[in-house]
Amino acid sequence: MSTPFLDGAAEPRVYVLHENDEWVAPLRAAFDEIGAAFTEWHLGAGVLDLSEPPPEGVFYNRMSASSHTRGHRYAPEFAAAVLAWLERHGRIVVNGERALALEVSKVAQYEALKAHGVPVPETLAVVGVENIAAAAEQIGYPLILKHNRAGKGLGVKLLTSRGALADHLASPEFDLSIDGITLVQRYIAAPEPFITRVEFVGGKFLYAVRVDTSDGFELCPADACAIDADNTVCPAEARPDKFAIIKDFDHALIPKWEAFLQANNIGVAGIEFIVDADGRSYTYDVNTNTNYNRDAEAKAGRHGMAAIASYLGGALAAYPSKRAEAAE
């Protein structure tokens, strides 16, 4: 059989589509704890037989915009093909085609967020390095450069002057987004060095995390990101108190974020925002393959991956009736 997850199992199950084995490890443990039937499909490479129907079950897409940094350049494109196949056959998909399109494009994220009344930072999308300086003049300094298709803080650089931008563009540190689109974004000055990451499971608010940005912008909370390729400490794990779950968090944007998620078929996500000195909130990133920080969760008695496993397990339990409704 061409598709590797078709293992002969007759019963419906949860299928986890991903490209990073380490990031899935906590979810495996959560599935094992509740005894849910699940199978993983690694989309780094493979063959999809379009003449075959998908197996019965619930499909959870965890494709990452940063897959190219792990040698999986075309994993998102392969995931898009798989999701199109699944959705054409009417399978239950969590974080489907639209979610993937937003995962790999911050421009698409911002436009979708604005459609639901969620403020985002003023941003110009630039193709061609020669056009970045003019875009920077239009935005004004200080500003942020970042990749359109990113993850892990790829390409994020705070620049305070025309000279600093010129030096950065001429340096080996500057690199283009894998899709060629550089974002030139107005810098939001927060009165304190932190951002907030709001987690959602089943399209509903789960909890919020305060993330200290004193060490930089690489803010992935995954435990697997603690050591990078050079065996140095990732800024996201530099201090044990970098991530802290906020008790009794509430925010006026929660209903709008939830409406945005529902409209875009996003069941699981982390949404990041920053608050300026005037108390205005700007949402600047949506992560549809969200990870959780073990230390912060342990201190707060929360478990994001357990919530995801429970949500997917519930969808699997309801699968026969959902398939019957879809067939009518």
C-alpha cells in the first residue's frame, strides 16, 4: 500500500500528520494515557495514492511552517496534498487545508484576523531585497523584519535606524523567507519585555502564557527546542521562568479569536499578542501546530497535550454519527 499509515487496522482511529517526531512525543504519551487508538504519518516524504480512499478516522494536522529548517522543505506542500485528499473524501480533519494555508503565511494570518476585528501590527509584504529599504521608510523606525513563512522566530530582527537596516541586509545574518516574502512590520513597544500566548483546544480558550522576551524573539515553548544544532541553549529555554501560565486570564479579544478559529477550521492553535504602552493589543502570530512548555504547565497544574488528546479522543468516539451526518 502506498500510504504508510494504512496498516490494516479496521477500526477508526486518530491519525496525526506531522514532520517532527520530537514534537509529537508528549502527544503520544497523552494518547497512551487515555487509551485512544492513534497512528502517526510523517510527511517529510512519501507517496500518496490518489486512487485509494483514506481510512476511517479523525485526522489531526500538525504540519509546521518551520519544517524546512529540519530538512523537510516540501512537507507543507505534501501535507496540502494529503489534506485535499482527506477533505475530498469527507474525512473529519482537525486543522485542515485552510489552517495549513494560514500556518505557512503570516500575511494570510493577518488578513484573516482583521476580517474578525482583531488588530494586527502595520505590515508591508516585500518581495525583492532591493525593495526592503523603501518599505522600511514607509513603516518608519524602529521596525521588525521577519519571514512570512517562519516559525521559531525565523528572520526576526529589530532595527532602529536606516543605517542598522543597511548593515543587516549586507550581513550574513540576513536571509530570505523560504517563500521569498519579507515582512517589514511596525515595532510595537511594550512597557514590559513580554508577550502573551493564548492557547486554544477544540477552538475554545484553554489558558494563556506570559513569555519573557528579554532574551530575544525565539519563543517556541516546546521542550524539544531546548538544544539547537550547535548544542547551545535555545532562548525559549534559557531560564526556567521564561514561560508562566497566567491565572484567571481574561481578554476582550477571546471571542474574536475563537470566531477566527472557527471560521478557518482551526481546532488547535496558539495565538500570540503584545500590548503597547497605551494598552492596545496587537496579534502578530498564529501557530496551528502549537506546543506547550512542560515546566510552566507543571507549576500551574495544566496539560495542553492531554487536552488535545481528550478533544481528539472525543471526536473519535463521536465519529460514527459524524460520518453518518456527512453522508446524508
